[in-house]
Amino acid sequence: MAVSVVLLAGVNLQAQPGTPGRPMEDPTKQDTVRSIVLYFTRATPSEKTPDHGGFIQRWLMLEPILKPNRSNTVFTDSYLRQAFDTLYFQNQFTTLPKDGEKVRVGEQELTWHALDSRNFNMKLFRFAYGLNKPVYGVLFWAVTVVNCQEEMKNVRMAVGSNSASMWWLNGQEAVLLSGDRRMVMDDVVSPRLTLNKGKNIIRGAVINGPGMSDFCVRFLDEAGEPVKNLTISCK
């Protein structure tokens, strides 16, 4: 994936680390160039560990699917389940995509990107904006692989998202965040789950109307502490 960076006089393009709970930025007041390198780096072949807070920063991200929403659309559970259960592309719930792989969604041809976030959260608005893709009235798909040396029982998936989202672990629904919400870390926490020894696949779908969009995901143990003894990959 070739990304060019344009340097403009007087504009600070240096990426800053993310901070949980930091107010969402106004997209009209910064980032005057379209570049995802301000917020992401390309994922490497080597496995990655969670950050100091246990957040998963490596994801395969699909370019946004057009999902126009009327201004009065309410992201109720029933609306979201219909939106997230819709089959947008072939093998949507079973395939493990590859970096650069393309899929067709209606008239759109969309590409998967394997990316590491520079922040604790994945800034979906910045991902789409940096690739000159639609940022409003869209649906994002994300996939990652969590690798465990041993089985881990009674962990919980903790998710925050802007706006609504749904998350699956190894093909089973784990978390649903409904309503038009702002991202708060650990906003919704799943029931107790088991991470299998070896590979575990997380899939997520985030829907956005107007405004910003991002998400953060981590696992918590029975004591509520971040799970860090795992690795993340895209294969």
C-alpha cells in the first residue's frame, strides 16, 4: 500500500499518542492533508502484543461500505442486527482477509488494509478520510487474530465505539453497542468468554451516520485487569 505524505507549511503532521477519554477532535480543525500515516502504520509480518493498557492496535480494516442513514435514524438493536447480519460481501463471516485483498459490495470495489494504530483506538474517520473514502453514512468491517499460548477462561471483551457496533469472537456474538454513542473505553463488556489456545478471530462492524467514528477493544480478566499475555496478527 503506497501512501504519500504532503507537508504543508505551518501544519504540524506529527502523530500524537492516543489518550483514553480524550475529547474527540474536530475534523475541520486539523489534518489538512489526506494521509493515514498520521494515525496508522502498516502491519508487519511479526506478531504484535497489546499496548500497555491491553488494547488491540492491529486490525485488518475494510474500506467503508456505503450505508446511508437518514438524519432521524435511531440505531436500535433491531435496526443494528438487520444492518450487521446483512451479507455485504462473499464469506463475510468466515473469511480471514489478506492485506490488499479486494471485495465487491454492490457497485463498490473495496480493499482490506492491515494496519497498526498509533493510538490505543482505531480512528475509522481518519482511516476513511486519509484514503479519500466516504466518512459519513458508512459501515466499517474489522478483523484481527488473537493468539494465545494457553486457553484463557472467564475473560471479557471490553469495547468502546463511535457510533454503534457489533463484535464476534470465533463466530459467536460477544458484544452489541447500540444507539448513537461516543467512544468510551470499556463502554460495554461481554459476558465471560473463553480464548482458545492458539488462534482466535475477532470480527467487528461499526456503523456511522454523521460525526466521527472509532473503536477500541481489549480483554479483561476476572479481576478486571487488562489481558496482555497474548499476541495479535493478521493471519
